[in-house]
Amino acid sequence: MSAEENAQHDGKELVVVGSSAGGIGALSVFVGTLPRDFPAPVVLAQHLDPQRQSNLGTILERHTTLPIVVVNDRVKLERGKVYVVPSNRHVKIFDGEVYVEGDHEDRPRPSVDLLLSTAAKSYGESLIAVVLTGSGSDGAAGAVEVKNAGGTVIIQNPESAPYPSMPLSLPPTIVDHVVDVEQMADLIVSLLRGIHLPSEERAEDPLRELLAQVSRHTNIDFRNYKPSTILRRIARRMAVTHTGSLREYAAHLDAHHEEAQELIRAFLIKVTGFFRDPEAFEFIREKVMPELIAQGREQGKVLRFWSAGCSTGEEPYSLALLLADLLGPELPEWSIKIFATDLDEGVINFARRGVYPANILDELPDDYLPRYFEPFDQSFRIAKTLRQMVIFGQQDLSRGVPFPRIDLVSCRNLLIYLKPELQQSVLDLFAYSLHQTNGFLFLGKAETARPTKATFELINKKWKIYRCKSGALTFPPRQNSTLLPTTMSDRTYLMRPLAGYEKQMATQHELPAPDFDIAQLRRFNELVLRQLPFGVVVIDRSYRILSVNGNARRVLGIRDIANDQDFLHAVRGLPYALVRNAIDTAFRERGTVSLGDVELDSATGGDGRFVNLSVMIMHAETGSPELAVVCVSDASDFVKTRRRLEDVQAEQEKLANDLGATNKRLNELNKELQDANEEFQAANEELMLTQEELQATNEEFEATNEELQATNEELETNNEELQATNEELQTTNDELSARTVELQETTRQLTNEQTRLGEIVELSPSYILLLKGPSLLIEMYNPRYRSLFEGRDAIGRSFEDVFGGADTEEFVQLVREAYRQDATKRTDKTKLRFPGEQGEFAHTIVPVHDAAGAVDGVVIYTESVGERVGLEPGKAAVELK
């Protein structure tokens, strides 16, 4: 039985929560909001440094009424309990149990990924994974496993997380819900209880009304989507909003307009992967890519691909990896652009980073990972060269501009969600992009759409690969629908994106329906604009080039036909954000915006030229589309001359400063030489005086020599006296040696006595405990006492600390009296509870004395006088009654 079948069979659910930095506060809030009747077990994992100790279980007990279970070995999971796993051990979940592995002394850095992946295998669709605040990216790979197994993934809102790195490291396509930690418990309870909807037939009318209501709120039409997919997505939102029927949910939607955005997020995003369907990519590699590369060589080593519905970027990066592998060292010589578009801003931002958990890269060929990826914060990042080949953009297929002169369009398993009329509209859009190059169309194997034979030729039936034979020379007409699903998946369900949909819809640009004659504008360009001494580019509101004269082509380095291309992408090296902001400002303010000394950066494909740009709005008749004229002039010579002058001026200023500093230094050196000369003269006079002093000193040495001769005679006399003293010391040394032998014998006897006493204590049938000093510190105890402590070391601790407590105060007081009064004390029956056992014991407390006869401690003789009962392992304290 599979993991998913097993989870469905036993009917159990599980919630696993992972966090790291700042996680204690978030976990405390989370468990504090869990209700008493929570219908599933909860496993909490705090990702900490292995050297740190965690008291998480003790802390959480203060915030929840649910039982807290600290896992140290293997524990069976029960609903309504919170399980806290150790912070320095690897933890796994299998067959309804959570258990730790490895030696505690190894202190591994615990893995949230390991915990989530093992739970996903056992619980499948019945697992809810929660990722809270934390640094790093631990948990991203495990969350992918949860989503692949059909589970639900919830992350803490990054805006409210003290450390948002862990929540943000998850690919947006696998995240189901983004909520504040205070609302998580209510959401999870709703998901665990679930909502059951009627069949498609019974739900047809309410569903149609609901989707019409969504269209009114958001200007998005979902009526062309398959009802079964829509119903499953709506069911999850109904569980979250606590509504029991489609009509109740429609009423909730009408009262809470923000719910419409949440519902849209539940419809749109799916899951993708690197080299999804490896056999399909092998066909692309062996049959399609060689032909495209050969064709690209004839066109100046240029290739242009389009990945429509790129999701989190795995599909376009897979194409980039194929090209890098096939072209090898020749790759830098090529101009390769892979346009990757998607409707959701969240997945586009994630894709631009190019960072993926290790398990997302499983389908890569073996040698691709070391060649084209680099380790990055417990994940892997695709090489910069490949990232620069892919141009990510936010686009709605029904509104955006189709990219011209495309060699390959990849749009996999997207059309299956559309009705036939919308499918044909999208296929016409692709035909427009491919017809000039007779390029290839790569669809998913699950697609049911069939491109017309007049436009596309079938190349591979299994993987739905076509070649474009012809296409419209103008843009295909747009459908009434305002939104197409532009993400891809090989699954039959849709998942919601992260936050940001409102922003992406607000910034989405429409391509205006051209109600003017573009051909006439281009003829005007041929007749007038080409004669102008400066460059002119005419663009529309979507940055599409309508006309461009020769000077603009030369200055901007536009070598392609350029008409109908995106101006911002057609000019290599153009600073995208700066120029786009200038164009948007000109359209918005209906004025002129100028940019001076704009560099066409060679690092991004430009030639290093500097240009001046002026964006002016063309004020046409009312109802005509908005157009802008971009005037271009070459400023390279001016900028270079100005920079050379600035360099010369800077060099002259530097030289003047250096000369001034040198002159100042020479003056200082001259003054130093004068001072040195004066010092030499003074030193010469001092040398003459020193010579006279040395002559006087020599005379003193002669007198001293005579005194030393007399002293030598005295030393000879002293030497004779020292020899006599030495003989006396030798005699004393002999006496000390004899005494040393006597002391060694005495020491041996004392050692033997001590050994015999030790054996008597060790072999004694009684429990013996020795306390030393006024603090009554435990100095030693025999094996009988050690067995009561269950091997735990109490040496060096005070007697009151080990045996202290409200129930043992009388016994501790009796020991103190025996020490103070120098008197033997006895007890008849005392209840003791040790880590290993409990029972009744009798004690004899005897004072011990030092060499001076003063009390130095006490000895406690303990005997068992009643029945002893074994205790459960793990009891940590001694209790006396």
C-alpha cells in the first residue's frame, strides 16, 4: 500500500511545524491558539545550532492547555498532543510514530527537511506542513516533498516574521496559504475538518453564478476552466471561510471583496520542474536543437525562445542548460534570449533568483549540477551566465505582446484548462511568433488541443511537438476573456500563488487594438524620419516598436528587423528599469522626459556606447492609440571627451598636489639637516669630555685591582670554612634519608589500611554515604547507593541540594543536628524515592572527626527495611517522605 493510500486508510492527519531563528516566540503564539479538541497530533521542530540547549517544551507548557510531550526516543503520535523534538538530533516520522536517531554526543545540526520528507511519505495528503520564522533555507526541500505527496503547505507571512528567510526560501508554487501566525490554528482546524461539495451536475448553476460574481469583482473570467478543477479549489476556500455551500460562499464573497483575490490565487499557479518528461527533452536535444543551432549560425548566431507560463523558472532554465551543453565553449559567441513570462509577480521574482532546493534538481543529468550550479545557503543557484540568458517578465497571454521571430515556444500542459475557442486564440498567438522562423511549438503530453494542419506540422505525436508552417502577419484578435492561465504543470490541479496579485494586475499593460495604419507610419518613416540627423523610434504604450529610422538603428545597435519587438529588450545593454520608468512617466504625465549619458552596458550585450534619450508623447486625435517618440543621439564622443578632460584635470590637480607636498617635504628635510648638524657639534664636545673621564676611570681601575687581590685572599679563607660546613650538611642528609625510608614504610601501611577500609565500605551490605565539611558536600558513596542513583553522578553536590524538598526537610535537619551536636542520630522508617526505585529505609548518621578531634563530616548508613518498587526510567530527582 502506498503512503497516500496508507494515510487515507487509517484516517489520521498530522501537522508538522518547523522554525529556527525567532521561532520560540512564534511557536508560543501558535500553540497558544490551538483549541482543546485539536483533531490531529502536532510535531514541533526548532532548527538550532547543535551546541545550544533548548527548553522549548518547558516554555510551551506555559502557553497551551494541550499536553506537551518532549521526544527523546520513539513515541506514538496521538491527536490533541504537541510533540517537541530535540534541537540536536535528527528526527523522523514513520508509521504513526516520531523518533530520534543518532548518538546524542554526535550533536548533528537537525534537519527540518528530513522531518518533513519522512512525514510526507507516511501521511501523504493528510499532512499539513507549517514553516515559521527562521534564517537560511532549511525546510524548502522538505516542503517540496510534502507538496509532491499531495499535502498542504502553510508559511508564516514574511512581513510579520522576524526572520523571513525560511518562509521566502520555499518556491511560491508549492505554498498553499500565507497567513500570520495568530490565524494559523483556525486555518488548520478548518482544513482538517474539510468541506464536501456536490457533484458537477448539481453544482453547475451555483458555480456559474459564483464565477460570474468573481468576474464582476476582478474583471477576470474563469468560466472557460474545467468545473472539476474549479470545484476542488473552491472547496479549500470554503473550508477556510467556514461556509458550507456554494451559495453561502457566494454570499461571503459578495460581503468580503478581498476573498475574490484569495480565490484567484487558489486557481492559478501549478508545479513545474527541471527537464519535466526527460524523454521529451531528449527528443528536443537530439532532433530540434541541432536544427535550430544550424539555423542560428546562418543568422549571426542568434536564437530566441519563449517559455509561456514559466512558473518558477525551471522550464526556461532547462532550455538554457540544453543550449549551454550543446554549444559548450562556443556559448559566449552567441546572442541567446529566452523570454520567460508568467502572470504572477511572486513566481517571476522567485525565478529571477535562480535558487532551488536540492530535491527540485533530481531530474537533472548527473554532470549538470557541478557544471552549471553553485551551492547557495543549503540550496543551489544556477550559474550567472545562464541566468543572463533568460529574460523574465510579467505577462497575460490574452493581453501581452507576442514576441516576434521566435525559434521555439514552450507552453506545456496549459491549454488543457481552456475551452476550444480560447485554445485556438493562444495557438494563433504562438503562430504569429513562430511563422517568420518556421519555429517549433512544444506542448505538454496531456494537451488535447490540436493545432490546425494549415498552420502547424506535427513532428512528434507523443510529446506534442509541432513546427510552424505559416501564420498571421498581424496580431491575432483577442478573446473577450481577460485572463489566461499562464503557468504550467503536469498535474491535474491548480494551486494558488503568493501575495502580490493586486499589484501585478495594476501594472499589467494592454496592447491597444491598432486602429491606425502601421504600414503608413512606416512609409512616413522611410520618407521623412530617415532624413533626420538624429535617431527616432516610435513605440506604443506596450513599448512595441512601430517604426525606427536608420540613425536609431546605428546608435542603438539594433540589427534585427525590430518592428513589433519590445523596445526595452531589442536594445542590448539598455538599463531596463531606468528607461521603462522614463517611458511610463512620459505617458503618465503627458510630457517629455529626457535621459542623458545613458550607457549601453557591454556586460549585458551592449557595445559600451553612450546615448541621449528624449521620450515625447505624440498628441493624436481622440480615440487614437497612445504613441511615443523616442529621440536618440550618440553622446559617446562627448562623454568620452568630457571624461578625458576630467581625467586630465584630475591628473593635473594630482600633480600640483604632489609638487606642493614634495616642496613641503624638502623644506622639512632641510630643517632636519640643520638640526642634525647642531646635534653633531654638541656630540663632539661631549666625546672630548668623555675621553677625560675615561682617563680618570682607568686610574680608578688600577686601585680597584689591588683591592681585589686582597679580597681573593679573604675568599680562600672562606672556602676552607665552607668545606667544613659541607661535611656537616652531608651528615644531616644521611639522617634525613633514614627518616624518609621510615615515612615511606608508614605511608605503605596507611595505604594498605585505606584499601582495606575502602573494600569494607564497597562490599558492605548497607548503603553508605560520606558527607564532608560544614556544607555537607557528598564526597563518596558505595555501589549500593550508586545503584539507587541509577548511575547518575552526585559527587560534589550538597546533601541538601540532592535530598532537599518539602517532604524531606525533617531528614535533612536531622543530618545537620548530628554534625553540629557531634552525636549519632538514627531514624526508623523513612520513605525514599530514587530515580531507579522507591521504598522504606532506616538511617544511622555518625559524625566523623579530623586529626585534631573536630567534627569534619558525617557518614550515613542506610538499610532497606521495607518493600522496594522499581520506577519508570527518566525520573530525575530523589524524593524522601
